[in-house]
Amino acid sequence: MAYVCEYPFTAPYLQGFDLPGWSKKFQSGEIADDVPTIFHHGNRRLEPGEAPEQVLFSKKAEKLPDIFSAKNGVRIITDRVRQILEDFDPGVHQIIPIEAVYKDGSKPDAPYFIMNVTMYLDAVNEELSSVRMEKQFSGVISRDRMVMEPMTSHDLVLKKEAIQGHHLWRQNRYFYLPLLMSNEMHAEFKAQKIKGYKSWRAEER
């Protein structure tokens, strides 16, 4: 049994906090054009200097979930989430420290991190799942991608042998499918009352 974890584009999951200095670096061309897509899709690891170094909190940390997005889809996690990721998938995911500050210059007591999940698996049993293929166009380039059909059906079957030993990953070719999580990691998230995501169960066969 595994879970699909969704991060809706609404509060409290989306906070839209400013990233001082980073936006200007991106606009000036100091940062590669594909960096914002990395935060959404994890298509590669971030190079030194590409990640934001600071996030400006406009509300107290106690009111924030453990997982949330700042501007440009930068996904930020608490130290509790970082520890779970390292316990279950040591060294697999890219976790980068980010300095959190309030507008008055003070800082939260606990540290924060950027989470970049770059692990991709080919784990969906497409014969047993409600999925379809569509064309994605980007300029003059087109490529096939898979999407859930419909997204609300939650009719997804995963290949048990493909996900064995993995705890957090993305699915190859599935543009709209969020992160997938093992039952074991999901149980730990629940046990520690981690907030900041929605989840639904996928089958394994």
C-alpha cells in the first residue's frame, strides 16, 4: 500500500513568502531558466548557488504547516520532515538549508529546509489504473505524457516490485501526479502529526 500526496495551491499549503535576493538573481539571468520547474517537478538536483538562501516569513512559524510552498513553488519543510526523510531515504533526496527570518529581523527557533525530490520511478500499472496519454506542447516540441483520468477518481494501481525499498518518489511521465509515498513513511508522518499535505491511498499489485 502506498499513498499519493498532494500539495494544493491554496493556503495553508501555499504561502507565497518572498525569497529576498533570489528573484532578482533569476530575473537577471544569474540563475538557469529551468530552476523554477525543478521545484515543481524535481527533474534534476539544484547546483550550488541556484537555491534561495533566505525566506521571509510574514507569519509566525507556529501557525505554519510542516510542508509549504513559498514563491516560485519552492517547497519548504521543517526539521521534523527532514529527519523523517533522512531516516527512511538516507541521502536520496536533496535537502538544502534555508534561513528563515521575520520582517523584524528575528528568526524562528527551529531550522527550515528546501526539499527537492528527484527520485523517479516507473511504478504505475497502466492497465489497471484510470490513466490516459495526451500530447504536451512546448514551443515546437511535443512529447507524450500520462495523466489521471479523471484526476478525482483516485483509481491508481502501483507495481509492488517497482516501489519496493522506496519511500518517496515521483512517477515517470505523469505530469500532474504529485509525490508518492510508501505506507511506512506515511504512517510516520501520521504518527508525528505532520501537516501540510493531503493524501489518498493507491493500490499495490
